[in-house]
Amino acid sequence: MKGIRQLAKHLDISIGTVSRALNGKPDVNEETRKRVLAAAEELGYVANQSGRSLRQGTTNAIGLMIESSKETVENSDDFFLGVTGGLQSVLARHKLDLVMLPCPNDEDPYEYLKRMVARRVVDAMIISATQRIDKRIDLLVKAKIPFVSLGRSSSGGNYPWIDLDFEGVATSAVDRLVAKGHRKIAIAAPSNDINLGYIFVDSYRRALERHGIKYDPNLVIRVKSSEQGGYQAGHELLLLDSKPTAIILIYELMAFGLYRRLVEAGVIPGRNLAIIGFREEPRGRFLQPSLTCFRMSLRDLGVELAETLLATMPAYAESYPEGARNTIWPLELVPGESDAFSLTS
């Protein structure tokens, strides 16, 4: 059974009566309603949502645009898996669907988004991996499409965003390492133009200066945000003439590659080099020594993203009276053994 026309023919009643019964309209008697619903279930009738959406001018779908690359697949990053759980828990309240929009890494994200907007595949957007100057934000603002970004940007003027507390991570990590006597502290930062990299490095610089430590650009190791990037960071760190005694990572999976490269070189993590990772990652519990890193609730982040987005949409804004807002999402430091050794007497 494919459509309402066949269902009406099977029941020998009008299409209009079947439609009103399926949609719970009050002008259909209860006996007819039960008969229609029973037949629909028996015959496997599924409503044509595309036709209904076309009539209403909506898709009842929310798009989540993410980067898609060989690295993201191979690294099995669980970040968006956790976030989507929270997103869907909110969207389900309003019978909205979440559509993943993976942009290939060899395509311009702006051009990809332009195509999605032109096709009207979703009613609203959540974008991620924001650039320092991000034309996607300007596009969505101009097109008056409701959206929220996971990450800040210098583009777009006033718009709703949620960003992780990269300033807090950099500041807490530097403070912790300085308290243990470290003065030569490196960081592994993204090699691309993603805005979080700028925020992280700027915060790291300010934290060093607050402790009277001169910022050294040679200690900013720019690599890909991946396990391979962590391996490369370790390799470049070992080539430095004046080697740091500590390193801070900006991406959770970097720790796996970094540990491997250090062990290959006979450098013992947590004993010869203090390491502070980024986000607590399930596989991280197998690292030895245990990694000092930061903890956050991905599900709660997803809930916040969804509620912030729906607050910008007239059909749902009444359910979220706090309105759309900008939020710095906190992370909690989880002490491990990877930075246990101290240089203080």
C-alpha cells in the first residue's frame, strides 16, 4: 500500500474522509476513524510527507552540517554521535527530523551550503567547524534561514552560537603546568583556518604572559586534528633544539598519536614530558599514563543547540521563552597522570 488514494479505494470511502480521519479531525465519527486507522496499519499505509511539506512550505527537518573526510571516518570521532543524541531528544518533541549534511573535505563548505539552501532540503541549519571569516554565516543571515552555529566567527554580526570554552581550557592547562614548574609549554593547534584554533592560541598566549612567560611561536605546533596529527606533533616537538617540558593538545584523538611517537623515541609520557589533552574520550582510559584532560556532556550540548535553534523559529519559539542566546560551553578538568611530574623543588 503506497498512498491515500489506494487506502480510500480499499475502504470504499472518499479520500477527504480518509485524510480527515488520519489527521484526527473532529468531523469524522469515531467508528469511521477506527476503521481507517485499522486499515492503514493492516495495509502498511505511510503518509506522503513530501506532499504535505510542499503544501505547508516546510520540510519538518533540521540540517546538521559537518565536515566529512577520510580522517574523520578513520579516527572514529564520537563527538557528533554524542551531540546528535541530545539534538534528537529535543527535535522529537516537535516531530522534527535531524538530517546529517556531510560536506566532503574537498568541496568548499560555502558552495555546499549554497546548494543545500537552493534545494530547501531543511527548514533550519546547525553548522559546525566555523572559520574565522565564514561566508556560510553571511549566507544564512541574508537568506533569513534560522540557524545556530557550533563555534564563533567574525562573520554575520549578531547571530546565535554555542562554542566550547577554549579560553578556559587554555588558561586552566597553562595555570596547572606553571604551578608544577613548567616554563616551556608547547601546544598542538589546528593547521587549518578553523576559528577555535585562533581562540585557543590567543588564550594560551595571554595565559603565558600573565605568568610572565614570553610567548614563543616555535612552541605552537600546527598539525591536523587527528591521531596522525598528534603523531606529527610529537615528531616536530622532538626536532626542536630547545625542547618543551609540557604540551597541551586541542583535539582529543591527538593524544593517541602523540603517545605512540614519544614511546618510539624513548620519551616517557608523564615522566619526560607533561601532557594535557583536550576532551575526555572513551578510548582514552586505555592510555598509560592516564591522560589529564577535560570533561563535558555531549548530550547536554546537543540539547542546548536544539533549544537555541528552535527559539529562533516562530513556530517553536513560544516553547523556549529564554530565546536564542550565545553560550560558552564549560569543560571540567579531569586530573590524570600524564602531567603528574613536577619541576618545582
